[in-house]
Amino acid sequence: MSHHYDEHDHDKLLRWRDDLQGASIVDGDFPAMALFLVKPQAAGSHEIFRRFRTEFEQRNASFAHLVIFGMHGVSSTVRSLLDQTGLSETDLPVMMLAPAAEPASLVAVQLPSGESLEGGDDPNGDGTCDYLAPWQDVLDRIRITRRGRPLRLMGVQGRKLDGPDLRNLPEAALATVATR
């Protein structure tokens, strides 16, 4: 690992793996798991992450439920997680989301790649159309999902990812990061 962001993301990946192993994700306390993979220049996606983090923290979700990589640079961890999910760097920034009860039902939602949210998802460019953004739809669904109820992702504008289980991604990514 040659960059500080490689070390930062690797340490975070280890923490995520450990928290996932120690957490009871499917106990119904919180309905979602989300993984953000971003680029440093995509500040709008960083703001979206902060909105998710605020909601997750208000509902006492653990670190295992929400994590972000790539804020300081596209690290080997980011590349490995992209490989594990069948995505590529051209898909960045992206949020991958799964219901906590079904972590293999992973949906990739594109995030705005610009420096702000203004105009990123808004055809009018005046900040009035956040409700049109797929990430906002997901956040709204999480907000209204009561404790012990499953998160419904049917109809979310995103790409269904076949195969990866969000709980297993850290271990698989660590195996490939170690070989790079």
C-alpha cells in the first residue's frame, strides 16, 4: 500500500469486517446495510453519505450497517470491493444497499459525481427535485421502515447485483487486497 488513503481504507475495511462478525445484523433493529464507494472529487456523494449516516445514527445503527470508502482516493480496497461486486471504477460513485434481513439482495444505486448535490439529480438545476433521486427514495424508505419490519427495495432505480452478500464482502476484499 503506497498511499495514505490505501492504509486508511484498509484499516476501515478491517473494522467493518470485525463489526460485521460481532454485530447481529438480521435481528431487526435496523432495516438496511449500505456501502458507499466514492471518489474524492465527488463531494455530492459525500454529502449523501452524511445524510445516510445521520439517519442511521439517529436510529442507533452500528458501523456494520453503513460504511464509506474512497473519500480520500480510489484505494486498493475500493478496487477490490468493485471487483467483488462486478462493478468498475467507471461506476463510481455508487451506493450498494441491501435489506439487513437479505444481505445478498444487493442493489447498486448511482450517486452524483459532481462537487455538489445541486443539479446532480435535478433536471431543473435549482435543487427542488431531490425526491427524484434514487438515493433519496432509498433514504425515505429507510426512514419509514419501522423496527422489526423488512426494508422493501422493489422499484428502486438501481442495478440488482447477482451474487455478492454484503456481509461477506469485507473478507473477500481483504483476500484480494493482500495479493495486490
